[in-house]
Amino acid sequence: MQPVSPSSAVTSAAAGAAGVDPIDLQRLMAVGRLATVEHLHEAESTMHRGRVLAATPQTSTLPAVVLADRQTDGRGRRGAGWWQASGSLAMTVVVDPVWLGWPASDGPSPAAAGWSLACGIALAESLMAVVPAVTVGLRWPNDVEVGSRKLAGILAEASSSGRVLFGVGVNTAGRIAEAPLPLRERLVTIPDLIGKPLPRQQLLEAFLPRLWELLTALATDSGVLRQRYAPLCTLTGAAVTFHHGQEQVPGVCLGIDADGALCMQTAEGERRFHGGSLTPQSSQWRPATPLGS
């Protein structure tokens, strides 16, 4: 891993906002080895700004983090809506795989296939490090859960320039009662679990170094992904149904393989799946109007 460029940039449009969980951006840059940090009071989605940074030819602006105190149109995989209480951790991380020791690529990095799971591992491990009273697990491919309720979600995306973006949302603030009614049986927040919010700074300082460490390790040892994922998987041994378009395949979850594919024992034998979901498209939540309207 190479050092960040001295031409680092810090931008905040949220500093001093009343009642908002503060973030020390300069400290975050140092601890997280970031070249760029942007902190917004409100954004439709931090991924929008992340894509602009990913398309920038200069490498001196990366790795970068875009944070927002409030998102009005956050999205998950396959266009699903994403709700979070204001002041929760909502961000996009942008990184060039070359910085992490991966070979250069002329197009989208093949590394991105298992990186969503790697991000989930780093996030789950970090949450348990800073909130040891809470046991966190991973539901393939991108949900961080406590029990069967969703605490955090991840959206990984590879850009045409070879950079990788991680959209990360963690319910560090707020309560279930504030969520849209259809979501109240599906999610949980840190205050629901421990009675108080989790400072975003604390989680970020644990998460970013762990994410870099894991992604760097994967550059030389693909087995690390399955090894670190196995104790966090909430589905191993459980009956599940894989959904991809019109395809529905029931079976028993066997965990993941080295590249992040879901392994299942099915009526046709053991099978591996990429790119789909364990949740039918019809059950995904989509707000009738943007949350900020």
C-alpha cells in the first residue's frame, strides 16, 4: 500500500450543524489514510458524488470518502430504497485497487466481485470491536444483521476507470419507530440495541484501516475472504431460496467460496451463485416519493 499524496483535500458543508454527530475530518484523514474527505449536510446519494471522484483521472485524490448527514434518495442493490435516520453513517468510499496492491486494469477491476463481501466483513468486525455487547452477522450478499434485522447495508460498484466504490449505510442513530412502517419489522438501529447512538467517528476509525488491511490481504491470498466470512455468516445450514430474474432455486446455504459466490446444496447437487439475491424483487421496499420531498 502506497502513502497518500500530500495534496489531500478536506471539504465540509456540515461543520457546526446543531445536533449533528460531529466528525473530525483531519483526524479521519490521518487514521483512515485518505486523500479526500467530503462531508455534506444533505445529499440525494453519496454514490452520485463518489462516481464523479472515481472518474477523475488523477490518482492523488484517492482514496476518498464522501459523507452525508442526511440522504434523501439512498439506494441499495437492484434499486431498492434505503432509509436511515438523519445523523446516521451514510457514505461512499472510493479506492483504486492499485493503491492496495492489486494489478492495474484497463477496465472494471475483477477484484470487485468479492469486494462487497470484504467490505461487509470489515464493517461487521468493526462494529463488534466498538460495540462489543452487540453480535453482528452477515446475510449474503450485502446485509449486516443483528438477529434477523438489518443494521447496515453495502453497495459495491466498479467504475469503468477501474476504481471501486462502496456505498455504506449504518443505522448508528435513530429508532425503529422513525422508519417507514413497512420497514419496522426488518431493521434495527444502534440506539435500539444499546440505548444511545454510536459516534460515526469511532466507527470510521475502526472500519477504514480494517477495510484496507483486508483488501490488501486479498490481493495475495483469496482464501482470506472465505476464512473471515465463515464465522459471520448467518445463513450457513439454513434453508434459503436464490432469486435472479425469474429463476428461483431453493436449497441449503453452505457459505461462500473463495471468490464470494454463494454455495448451496440444491436438488441438483451443490451449486454456486453470483449476482442475485436471497430476497425476491417483489418484497424490496421502494419509497413512493424521495425521502426529502
